[in-house]
Amino acid sequence: MTKEKEKTWQEIPIGGLITEAGNAQKYKTGDWRTFKPVRDEAKCTNCLICWIYCPDSAIIIQDGKIKEIDYDHCKGCGICEKVCPLKCIKMEK
Ligand code: SF4
Ligand code: SF4
């Protein structure tokens, strides 16, 4: 994979505006995170409450079950830990 050339300050939009719609996938906002959610798969019943509340759509579902947490985009807000009724998500450094 070729690395995209970084833009100079003269080339980026004034005021940091995002002018290209649908470009969120390109930005690895997970880099902002200090704590990451770790799920205890053995305890998790796949009720998907954490998925409903995740503001970054970082909990990936496949066939009605949690497949993984997208750490490239999870910002570590900790909401999933708070809402899990079985306390099977822990925020870790
Ligand atoms: S809220 Fe808890 S039990 Fe429910 S899917 Fe998420 S981690 Fe699993
Ligand atoms: S910590 Fe926040 S962003 Fe990351 S998976 Fe949990 S709810 Fe989503």
C-alpha cells in the first residue's frame, strides 16, 4: 500500500474544515484514545447494548454478534463500559 503524501499547511482547508463528505473512514481517530475497551468474550451475551450506544460505530457486528472493536476509530469514551449490563467491558491503558 502506498502512503498518501501529507498535505502542507498551505494545502489543507482554511480553519480545518472537512469539505469532502464521507471521509471519516480515512481518519484514524482512535489515535486520540488513552484508554481502550477490552471485552470479556466469555461473559458477553451479545445483547448489543454497547453497540447501540457507541457514538463512533466502533463496535463491529457480524451475524448479530460482536466481531471486534475497531480500535482505529474507537476514541475510548468509555460509554460501552458504562452501559454494559454485565460489566464485561473494561477500559484499559
Ligand atoms: S453490552 Fe456487554 S453483554 Fe451486551 S454486547 Fe456489549 S459487551 Fe456484550
Ligand atoms: S470506548 Fe466509546 S468509542 Fe470506543 S467502543 Fe466504547 S463506546 Fe465506542
